[in-house]
Amino acid sequence: MADKLRVGVLGLTHDHVWKELRDLATCDAGVLVAAADPNPALRERIRSFGCEQVFDDYSDMLDAVELDAVYVFSDNLRGAELTDMAAARGLHVMVEKPMAATYADAARMRGAAYAAGVQLMINWPIMWWPTVQHALNLIAAGRIGQVWQVNYRAAHAGPRELGCSPFFCEWLYDPRRNGAGALMDYCCYGAALTCALLGLPGRVTALTGRLWKPDLLAEDNAVIIMQHARALSTATASWTQIGDMTSYEPMIYGSEGTIHIREHGRELWLADREHRDGIRLDVPEPPVGMRNSAEYFLGHIRSGEPITGLCSAEVGVMAQEVLEAAIISAAEGRVVSLPLPMTLIA
């Protein structure tokens, strides 16, 4: 490998890509060298990041450019195919949440990475909040005892109302390319956080609705309930919420305390038997290697250490299984037991 790992980007229609590329530009471990997307406007935009090798075809880029790793920022459906293509060429892969459009695709992606011996990371933006990292460290150290509930609500007025690009909205509103609607876009966070802390639930129940946007092809609101042997958790999503109150605030309940992350990740509060109303904790800055996705991903490529925890493929696949069960539950009006039948990934 060169001094800096050579990174390419497959797909530019996921708006999160621009923030992640800015972080990559500040990372000494890697450099952006190529990108591919069929949309001319997006190809032109990425040139402003100093990317000189730009392609309209994904395979052409992979065949023409020497790379060490790729970012995948396409729609959820195409992401599985692009991950397969990259892994088959021995490239490490970081794919933006929620990993895939279906459980079958997520399982296939994990299998492709394992067979190729490459790293596969799922990027969950909340992982780079210092409050989330500190909370996970406190939980791992036993500060709140045994976790018995994880609640996470992600909500806004809708992708268009939020100002998402037309390229992003086009596939977010398409239940085939996205995998669902608000459920896939935003319940994925609560599903992943729950699976990271508690493992795969045994039962899933979900309700979805097209409550205020009848023109959509997919749901604009969703609630998932996840049941473990000694835990009950929820993931809630909305594309119709006015204002930001109550949104993006993970709440984690344990046998000895409660953690609440507030103000879009800026504040971490802890309640325990001594501080029933909660106290605001001082949150340390993340160490080098944990400050953003680029440092973490490229650092693990360098060290060879497997990616674990929230950003691991294992958690990503579990979260996708929960989302698939939720889609079935909402459609059929029943509780769905996990693990799902192997026929769904055959």
C-alpha cells in the first residue's frame, strides 16, 4: 500500500457523502482519488473535492484505478451490488447506513466481505457524536447496570422539507430503492443501537402509516417494538414532524441508571439512584482514530483489527433483519419471531 490509502467513491446520490468526504480530506491516512456516478451534476461537484478521476460507470472506475478502499454512497438497493463488486476486487468497503435495502442483500454483503478477507464497515453518523461514544463506554463499563430498554426517535418534516437534494429524495421516496420509507430511513438507527447493545431481539412488532403525505408510495411514519428476553425497546421514525424537539435523542435504560443524549447529541445526561433528576456529564473529546468515519475505517484497514460494535457488519445485518421483520409485521399485522427463516436470504 502507498503511504496514504487510496479511496474511491461508488455512488454520490446519498447526501451524507459530502460530509464524509470533508472528513476524509482532513485524515492523514487516506486520500480521495476517484469517484463514479451516472449523474453529470454530481460528477462535477466531486471535482471540487480535488477528485480528478471521475467516471460515469462503476465498473470502469474499479477496473481503471488502483485503490485500497471504497466508500459506497448510492441508494440502498444498489449498495449491495457495489459492495460485491468492490469486495471481489479485494477492496475494503465503507457503506452508508442502513447497509442495504433488504436483509438478504445485507447478509450477502457480509458474506462477500468475509470471503474476500476485506473490512466492511457500516457508517452510522451518530457514532461520531462524542456523547454517543462516551455513553457506549459508560454502558460497557457497567455504569447503568444491565440495559433493559433502548429508545430512539429520528424525525423531521420530510426529506424535501429538510432540504435533501433531488438525487437523494428520488430514491428515499422509492420503497424499492430505499427498502421502505421512513421506517428504513430512520428506524434503522434505533434498530442498530438496540442490536449493538442487546443483540438480535426475539420478536418484532411494527406499525406504519402514510399519515400526512398521501402522495408518497411509502410510509411517512413508523414505530418498531423489539422484544428481548429481559428488554423492550423502540425505534420511531417520522417524515412529518414539525420542529426538532424529541428527535435524535437516544434514551438508554439500565438496572442502575438511565442515559439520555439531548440537543442533537450535544449533551449527555445520567440519572441514577443518587441523582434521580439526572446530571449533565462532562464529555471527553474522542481520541485520534475515533473522531470521524475516515479515521476509524482507514485505521482499521491499517491495523487489520476487525471492526466491532455499532459500525460492524454483524450489527448492520442484525439491524437489517429487524427492519425486514418490521416490514413484514406492519404488512401482515402480526408479531414476527426472529431469527427470520433462512429462505429469506437463500
